[in-house]
Amino acid sequence: MNVDVSHAATTDSVLWPAGAAFIDGAYMPIAEAKIPVTDWGFRRSDVTYDVVSVWDGAFFRLDDHLKRFRASMEAMRLVPQESDEDTRSILHKLVAKAGLREAYVAMDCLRGRPLPGLQYHPKNTRPYLSAYAIPYVWLMTQEIIERGAHMIVASTPRIPEASVNARAKNFHWADMTAALFEADDKGADNPILLDAAGNVTEGPGYNVFCITDGVVSTPDRNVLGGITRLSVMELCAELGLACEVRNVPVDEMRNADEILISSTAGGPIGVSRLDGRILNNDRPGPISQTLRETYWAKRKSGWHAESVNYEAA
């Protein structure tokens, strides 16, 4: 693959630390990143994406993120010219150009639009890669993480998996956005969405775990196969905690001893309230806290780490 780096040959000490971007073969400071407003990635949300984090100068589970990104692209018939190794190199270069030690690194594959004269059909479009690296993004503030998230069960149901495959990461967020506003209107931090049958699914940017009598459970349907979710399940095995992947009815969550969410943007985060019900003296529960502390301790020790190639800048 040939990538044009001439636009970004010289690092600007003001622009680059805010973030670096790559769009369709070219690098640029994040403030200069643009996509055509006529592209279907924008007009139709015809795009798939993934997000990987960098902490202390190392990517976390980059192989897993690239594998999931490839699966999402193939599921949505969005396959760019770049190979997975090309994408890996691009992500390393973006973090290096921005000089970030802790970063939120996104990769998107967008659909363009048909050229004039061609049938207005997705088969006649060209998918292309976009990516960027910016300073690390936290799903919630440190204050919320420490006191535990206040959540609601949203009245808006999750989009059915028969309509949109939740395992192919996508921007069909109308249900998530409505749920976020509902949570805010009710004085909560974030929502958890159910499916039409009343089973727990996920929330905007995170998976959900319930803990009852020391047993951890997480939904198996209509959810993203979260990389941090996978990490929590691995930690459960390491800590000797039973972890069940299955349907989780809403009543089970409402009566759980603890609730935990997991996200690339913060790792495992304990919940202290659900629809006003106070859990664990209004703080994250002991198992949730152990999982969170173990996750970050292992990350700082190099767990699933791939050091950023800062010479790539």
C-alpha cells in the first residue's frame, strides 16, 4: 500500500499533540481531518469502526481489536485496500506523530458514494480507511468511577439484532442516544438497554455484568463482543470467579448484588445505583472493585501490551 506522508512530514508542536489523523491514504493533524459530506459513511451511517487504547506507551490487545475490526468490515461488506498489518502500522504512526503515552485510537472504514453514471448502489462505492489518535478518553469522570455509576434501565429498547448485527461495531446509535438523554433527564449518569423480551443487552459504549452470590453473568445476545468484556471474563477465570455468558433477564439485574460495566474508555467500572436503588452502600461492590483494580494493575505490568513504535513518526 502506498501512503502519502508528505502532508505530515514535519511535526507541528502545537497541532499534533491534540491528535493525528489518517484519511484515505494521507496523514494530517486531527483538526484538519475531513470526510466528504456526500459519502455514504456520513449520509447513511454506512461505516464500521473499532477503538483501541494506549496506556503507558503500549496498545492493549491490538491483535484482538484488529481481528474484530476485520470481522466487522467483512460483515458489512466494507473492505478497504489496507491489510491488517497496514492498519497496525498506521495506528502506530498516528500515536507516534501525536507523541501520546495514553491515547484513544479509532479506526473506521467508511463507504464512499457511487461515481456519476453508475447505479446508486453500495456495490458501486469504494470503502476507505480513516483513523485517528487523540488523548485518552474516559467514559466517565474519575469522580463517578470512584463513587460508582448511577444507571437507569432505559425505556427505549435496543435495536433488534435481526435488523442490525451488534457484533459488527456500528454507528446506528439512535436507541443509544435516546437512552443517554433519558438517563440525563432522570439525573443518572448512563443507561442500560434491554431487548424486546426484557433481557439485558448493553449500553452506549460498554458491556454489562451482573454479580449475584459471587457468580458473574453477562448477556450473550444482541451485544458487542467487547474486548474489555473478554478481559473481564479472563480475569474472572484467573480470580476463581464463575462467569456465565447467557440471557440475563432484567429482574436478575435489578436484584443483583453488584453491577459492572466494561469499556475500552475506562476498563471495568462499578455501578452504585440502578433506577435509584442503592447497591453496596452507594459504592462499587467488592468484586467489581477487585476486577477493576486487577485489570489496571495487569495493564500497567504489560498484560496483552504492544509497545508503540514511536520511531514511526
